[in-house]
Amino acid sequence: MAGVGPFRITYAGTGHIEDSDPGSRAASLTITGAGAGMPRTRVRMSMVISPDGPGAELRMSFRVTLMGKLASRGLVDLVVADVLDRTVRRIKVHLEARTY
């Protein structure tokens, strides 16, 4: 589910881990799916963890590919921003909950 304000779009799709290298602490995954009134979408996400003083730095990059006709570029931008924001928040909660 993705959306803006009170508006929500349900997306159905699949995700696959494409690459994972525990030694270099890097991974990438691909998510594909579609939602009502939205074009088929593919998201490629890459991440790497690097030492940063006493902690670590998590770098993430996203490449979003929309396949088909867009209903509204502005709506797509808002939905993508919402999905990315929720993804980062979930990762943050998960990392902060861990004890080392």
C-alpha cells in the first residue's frame, strides 16, 4: 500500500534479492509490481554498510522504472516519496531495536 494523505493505492508485486555480499556488506534487490491506475513499476535498490567511527553508515540508492502510460507525474512522485520514506523508517526502527 502506498499513498499520499488519505489516498491509498494497493500494489501487488514481488521482490528478489539480486546480489548479496556479506564480506563487503553490500546487497541489492529488485521489486516489481503494479497498482490500480498506476503503471507497472520496477524498483532496483542497492545498499552498502561502511564503518563510520564507532558506528556505521548505511548508503542506499533507488532506481525506479515506470513501464507504461503515466496517469500523473505528480502523483507518481508523491507515491514514490511515500514508499521510500516508509522503507527508510522501517530500516531505521529495525536497526535501532538491535543490540550489539
